[in-house]
Amino acid sequence: MPLTKHTVYPGRGLGMWAFWLHRLTGLGIAGYLLMHILVISTVVGGASNFNEAMKFLKAPIFVLLEMGLLAIILIHGLNGLRIVLFDLGYGVKKQKAIFIALMLIALIPFVIGFAIALPHILA
Amino acid sequence: MTSTTPQPQGVWAWIMQRVTAVLLIFFLGTHLFVLHYVPENMNINFLGVAARFKSVLYLIVDSGLLALALYHGLNGVRNVLFDFVVASDKRRALTIVLLIVGLAFFGWGAYALTFFIK
């Protein structure tokens, strides 16, 4: 169906930031996914090829980048739950409070993940 | 226009984006937990992955995850691009390009996974 004008979210405030955050994190994760498939497929070149790739990616800089990845996956996943909730007809009127609550929930697995990763970042 | 309006990407693509979203929360959550929060799995190497792949369930979860994530991710890219590409012939071309990218990465990824089955 052809459209006559763009449909980019026209709002203001926290809901707008949630919308753009969802898009940016989504694009980031999609780019990571394609890279991830290529990295794992080093196994086609043999087990030692795969092990070398895994060893290379244990460098502190990559573990640090993985913390960014964990953060954007948690933001996208939990905000995605918020979008599905709205589409089912729940919570639209409390959208700001729901966004804040979900981001606070995201902090729990992030902090645990960060605690696990910290020794590898400082190594 | 609210986020609940199932246009312009098509009603089925819109529904499938939600269905895959909910499935991904479960499957990707499991994937991340098993690989990065369980201490004995954290040193990722060929033998460890091959050991996990002896489980049929794990194999189904992982190849399912490959398909789900690629569909959700590339359809999401399509949704974003559709806000900037309005002409229907260009949208069709874009959809075909993303479909080819998705199928190519699924084929290559699934092929690579078979190397872990020993």
C-alpha cells in the first residue's frame, strides 16, 4: 500500500526517546547478529580455527564491547515487551512508568553480567 | 499514528515481528544465560560447544534461534528503512534484497552449525 507521507514517530518526551532507542539498539543488534554468524562460522575452517577466534575475542576490549551489547540487548528486549503489551491493548496510558520500570529491571541482569565480566576486562 | 498501526510493512509482517519478539525473549534469554552466566560454560571452545550439540534439544534451540533472530532483525531493518523508502517498487526491491541476505546468512549459519556435530 503506497503511503503519502512518512510515518516517523512525531511525538515528544520519554516515549519518543524510547522509540528512537528501540530503533538504534535494534539496528545495532542486527549488525552484531550478522557479525556473530560470521565469527561462529570460523568453525568451517576447523576446530582450531574456531578456538583461535574465541581466544582472540577474549581480549579485554571485546569483553568491554560485549557489555555494551548486553546493555542494548536488555534495553531492546525489555522495551520490546512494552511494545507488545501496548499492541495487546495494555498499558499505553502508563507508558512512561512502564518504560522506567523495565529499564530498572534491565539493570539487574546487567549488573550481574558486568560483575562476571569485570575480571576479564581488568585482566 | 501510533506504534500499534500495522502499516505500512504489512499485517502479517507486523504480527510475525511480535511473535518472534516474544519467542526471542525466551530463546535468546536462554542462549545468553547458558553461555555467559553459567560458570562451567563460560570458556567457549570447540569441544564445549560440540558437547552441548550432542543434545537434540540444544540443536533445535540453536538453529531455531538462528532463524528467529535473522527474521526479526532483518524485518526490523526493513521497518526502519520503510520510513525512508516510500516508493512501492523500491520497497519491493528492498524486501527482496533483505530476504536474500537473510536466506544466505541462515544457510551459511546452519551449515556452520553442522560442524559442531561430531
